[in-house]
Amino acid sequence: MLYLDHNATTPMAPAVLEAMLPVLTNVWANPSSQHQAGQDARRVLAQARATVARALGCRIAEVIFTSGATESNHMAVRGLLGAAPTARRRVLFGSVEHASHLRLADALGREGLNVQRIPVLCDGTLDMVAAQTLITEEVALVSLMAANNETGALMSLAPVAAWAQAAGARLHVDATQLIGKLAFSFSSCGADAVSLSAHKFHGPRGAGALLLRHGVPFASPICGSQERGRRGGTENLAGIVGLAAALELLGDLDADSARVVALRDTLERGLCQALPSTHIWSANVPRLPGTSYLRFGMLSADVVLQRMGLLGIAASSGAACSSGGTAPSHVLSAMGVSEDEALCALRFSLGRSSTQEEVMRVLQALPPLLHPLLRGELLAA
């Protein structure tokens, strides 16, 4: 299989599985138990937490282990809001956040909070004029992604952090797509809380973390004694060890991101040359190294994905599945893209395991596959 869907998930690294196996087989006790087996598990947990803190540039006490980014996002928002002054009733979300996060935004609105969305420009980047205007002293929390999962566009978070701090608001950043692809340090990012998920950088599914800045008031929505009282529930020790191992494997991200950018650019140039009707969104703004969000003329994404699947090429659609069938991507809608164009959107996402050979095989396979479809499209027009 030619795998072009690394933004969805990444294959677990063999070294990560190797690190997890001894925990799954031998360190099975509850880290909260007082007996020797429990204390052995507790030491493993502490070692993993120290590794995560070192890799992400934060204090050991700032790491809260979770089941993944969705839980981390929801915990961050509800925990920070629960500790916010009651006079602050406004909450700001980005308009192109992950669908699960926007569902939380809608839920908060139904609960009586004044929830507003910060718009994006037509290139997929944050509308900085609107952001600065919206961040006032009535705002309790700003919640934004660092990089968009569909377009790959990077958000300019440094000015937002400064505006939030000046207004006395908290800033939560969903760094799910950024961490593991580009260099990151919690100590210098300016956010009060940051979410991440292990399976986005060759770790296990079901393991993630919330980084919470020391001293920031936080009312945990998940009660329990674990994680210093901030997230109840027995820790997923094997998953946590896998998360830590995956972060240790990242190595020189600058060099690796440059390699992946070169692969992505080769793929995009080849597709545009062979298929001139190719259109790439967010192509001229800073974006994730391996993300290419495009359409081939006005070919339906569903049709293209089905044909690619027959050739063993795995990618994803920009359309979200809904009860009524296929709906256009909310990200492209926020960018002002028409519904017809949005239903043609495909996302190719390369990663650390992608190779030049794989890219060349895609470039050899796709044009012969799509040329007849594009000719049919022209004839129909």
C-alpha cells in the first residue's frame, strides 16, 4: 500500500512497540497501589513523564496524561473555563478547528456561554485583524489549533498569545498536527495549555497528553486522585510509555521536515505538470511539511479515492461523512470555497516513513488513472 494519510494516523514505530511490550507483559500493576508491584509501575510512569517533559520543553509537573487529543482538548477548555472569573463569559474558537472541538464549542453555546469563532482568510490562515478585535477583557479563553489537519496551514500563535495575555484571557493550543512534524517547546510557545496525541507521531492510539502551565488555575472536569488530581482514572501505562518512546525517536525535526517538504514539493510539481487542472489550497502560506490539500479539476473526491484505492493508494477526502451523505469540509467553507469545489477536495499527507520511491510510484500511477476521468469531465461540460 502507498500510504498518503499520515495526518490521520501514523504507523507505530517498531521501537515504540518494543518499549511497550515489557510494560504490557510485566508491569501490569496499578501505579497507585502501595505494594512493590505498584511502586514498580509508578517508577515507570515517572520515568515516562520525565521523558515527555524533556522532549516537549516543559516541567515534569506540567504533564497530564490522557487518552488522546480530543480528551486533552475538552479537558483544557472545560478545566480552564471552570477556573475562570464568572464575569468572563466569552470563549473564542478558531473557525477551522477539528470537528470534535467545534462540537464542544457548540455544546458550550447551548450551556449559555457566548462562543464566537475567529475567521480565517481565503488562504486558510488566521484572520489576525479579527482575532485582535475579538480578544477583549470579556474573553475567558481562546482555543486555537497550531496547524490545520486538512490544509496544513500554520496559525500565527505568537501575536494571539500576546493579545490573550494582555486581555487576561487564557490560551489553549491544539498542537496535535504540529508536534512530531515541526520543532516545539512548551516553555516558549506562550500557551497556558497544549494538547497532543501519540498516534500522530508513530506512537500508540489511545495515548495523549495535556500540557498545563504551572500556576494556571484549573478545575478538572474528570475527578480522581491520579495526575495530581487533574485527571482521574488508572493510567494507561503501556500507552504512556509508547508516547514517551515515540517522542524520543523524533530526532532532528528540522532535517526531517526539510526532507518531507522536498517529497511533498516533488509530488505537487509532478501532479501539476501531468494534470494541469490540479489546484492546491494553502500552497503559498507556511504549512505542515507533508500536507497537500488539492482537487483534480472538478472530479468528485469520492470517485478519485475509490479509483486510487483499487491501486493501493491510501489518502483521504476533505469531505466529512454526515447522516445526509457527503458534506463539504467545514475548513474549506470557512475559507470561502464553494460547495462544489469542496466536495472535490483530497488530502495527501506524507510523513517520516514516506520515501522518494513512494512519491514516484504515485506520480506514475495517478495521471493514467485520472486522465480519462478528466476528459470525461470536459466532455460533460
